[in-house]
Amino acid sequence: MATLKEIALEAGVSLSTVSRVLNDDPTISVKNETRHKILEVAEQLQYKSTRKRRNSQEEALNILAVYNYSHESELHDPYYLSIRYGIESQCKKLNITLNESYGFDPESDTGACSGVLLVGCAPDTLLQQLKERFHYVVCIDSARFEGQVDCVYTDLARISRQAVDLFINEGYSKLGFIGGSDAVDVVDKREEAFLDYGQAKGVVSPRDVYRGEFSSSSGYKLAQEMVKKSLPEAVFVASDSIAIGVLRALHECQIKVPDDVALISVNDIPTARFTFPPLSTFRIHSEVMGIQGVNLLSEQIREERDIPLTLTIPARLKSRGTTR
């Protein structure tokens, strides 16, 4: 698509003259010959004015949301469902046509989609495929491609470091971690930061770090394994869904929470306050991430912005019954 500068050079006039003519400025006074020359060059270079581009996009803004996890994952972890709800509700509010896909097939027909939302942790190859197909991309719930495309996420590494500090301040000196992974050979930010920071503080050992899936059943199995080997004084759990399984395993082993072991998790899903005891958890505004992802993508398309932005959604600890 041509730029105003290219049209000005071709027509032999100033940049401001081109801009005012193509945007139908009623105050400009130019010769008909000059006006016709500018319009002729603009047509040859297939230029569309900002106003026409915006009107066209506003009439038919169409986007694709690629969820880089299985549909079943939403059944195990409401966190993902909340992100999708935020995306769908904001698209409805802004009258944006939304197409959704679990995973991405490079050979699929994406129709007239103007941009894409990539939700969840993804490999470099997937981002490259999306960038080849779409000019506008926003990553939600991942900072992996920060600086390359727009990103909306909560700083999970910061949450992990906060959890370590909270436990240390409570006098705990042996901390453990139970988490999951979104993809094969990809270490979750919570686990990575917890281990690195905890080791630096002298309160975490790699043998007390356990990784499975983001599900209650996985948390149940990992907690049983942890109890058999060596139970830490306090455990940071990567998600509430995992923590629900952890609590059940600890209860069956007659381990009292928080008297025998303290517990902090992440997400603050609706059921977190109804567990026994109620979960102390960092509240992540996952629905807001979905909403703001749509807003960023819409603004990218309408304003033709190429500079990538990053939006970090804060989290706050909800102290309940699994901590003292």
C-alpha cells in the first residue's frame, strides 16, 4: 500500500498538499490539474485514505482467536475459560466478528480475518505461521514474544518471587513447588522463577519442585509423591485447579493445612473460597486479559500501528485458610 510521501514524490507536490487533497480538506486551494494528478497517482499506487480505511475496517472488522491448548483444558482449569469469555464478550460489545480455533492449521481458510489473538504459550514456529498469514497479532497470557508483537499477560515470575518472600517472612525455610506445563519441554514461568529465586534465597531445592499437568488429578498425584519423598514446610502451587487436588491428597494423608504445611496458589477461581480450608491464592484477572487483548488488536488494525505494546495485568494475594 502506498504512502503519502510516495504519492507526493510521484506527483511532484508537497506532502501536506497530498494529505489535504486525499482527505477532502475543504479549506485547501489547488489547481484542478494538480488535484487530478494527485488523485491519479493515488489510484495508480492503490492508496486508500485513513478515513476510507477506517470506515472499511469498522464496517467489517473480523478477527481470529487461536487457543493454543485443547478444549478439554478449559474443563480442567476455568482460568482458560475466563480468558475466552473476556474475548467473546468484548467482541460482542465492539460488534467484531470472532472466529475461534483450538490450535492452528496453516492450510486452513481464515477468510477475511484482519488479525489474530494467540492465547497461551506457543512455540516460535506457530508465531511465525501467524505473522505470515496476519499482519496484526496479539499474544494473550504469554510474554514469550514481547517486543515482537502486542502482549497482554500477568507477570507470573513476579508472583512466584512474591510467594517466596511471603513464605520467608512467615518463617518458613524449606519451600516446595507443584506446577504444570502448557507444552512439551516448556518450563512454566512460575516454576522457573520460583526455583531460581528460591535457590538464591537458600529456601528451595530442585528435588522439591514437581511438574505435571494443569489439572486437579495431576495435583493429587504430585502431592502424594511429595508426601512420600519429603514434605516441605510451605508449598507454592501453580494454579487453583492443581491446588484442589493437592488439598485432597494432603487431607487423605492426614496432613493439616496450614499447621503442617502452608499453601498458596494462583488464579482465584470461584471454587477457591469453598475448598477446605479456603485457598490463599493470587487473583489473576484473566477475563480482563481477554478483553484488553481484543482492544489492542482492534486498535492495531484501525490505527495501523506497527510498534508492539505490552500490557501487564496486576495480581493480588487473597489470604484465606491455607496460610497462617
